[in-house]
Amino acid sequence: MNISRIITIVLTIGAIVFVVLILSDPYFFASTKKMRKNAESKLEEGIMGNPNAFKEASYFFNSLIDQGHGDRQTYDLLYWSYRYDKNFAQAEETLGEALEVYPDDLGFLYHRAEMRLELGRYEEALEDYNAIIPAAKSESFYYDALYGRGAARYKLGQEKEAEADRVKAQALTQDTLQTYTVYFKE
């Protein structure tokens, strides 16, 4: 076999792989702006009542991140896509990745604590809540973080501490916060 035949075979295989890649991802050449617009439109479509649109939004947001365009807003909207789709495990994983890029982001840490609570990973949720609460006193989610920490504590058998968190949270809002006994029955 001569060298020109080997080169021809290698180039042919390379061309086939390239075509397969392009055909498998119709947005291979799409601009970042167009992909972001598609992702945001799909997320909005999902919120308006099409639950299948959340998966499409997640696909677009993940593509943006994979292409190196993972700014804070992209991670945040990807998280919301998964959360609205009730894919809490994927939402929690996304928040973990976001925290690797934005380690001081209290919003990401708070939402990860929520997802861990939702997934029944109470010790990890408690760790996140304990990291958030001292730094989040001026944040809009502060009372939610206290209430969430109380829920994690309740599930871990720390009922006195849980009730203390619920009472602190209740003092910060006009909403009526359920006791954890009621909260976990629903």
C-alpha cells in the first residue's frame, strides 16, 4: 500500500466524521447570540405551558457552556430549565459546576441547598445552608434559607434547632410558614 492511498483513506474518514458531527448537531455553526435567543425562547415556552420545551432549553444552554460561553446568566437559566422540568439531580449538578466557576455566588449556593433538600440529601443541604446564612443577611432569600435549613435539620432529627430556624424565618416575612411536620406531610 502506498502513502498516497493511506492519506486518501485518512482524509476520507476525517471528512465522514466531520459530516456526521455536523449532521448530529444542527446548531454546530449557529451563533452564540442565536443559540442564547433560542434557549431563552424555549425556557419561556416551557413556563407558558409546554413542558417539553425545558429539555430543549437545557440543550441550548448546555451547548453554550460547552462552546465556552458559560457566563453567570447561562448557568442560572440552565438551572431554572432543569428545575422547572423537575430534574432536580441535573439542576444540582449544574449548580455544582456553576460554583466551580463562580465560587462566591450565594445565589447558586442557595439554590444548590434547595436542590439537595429536594433530593433528600439533608446533610449536604445543611452544609450549604450553614455556609449561606451568615453571608446572606441582606439577600432576598435569607428567610427562605433559614426555613430551608430548618427543614434539613428537622429531617436530620434536630427538631429544636429546626423550630428555632422556622421562628427566625417567620419573623422576617409576612407569609405564614408551615411547621415542618405539616411541610413534610404534603
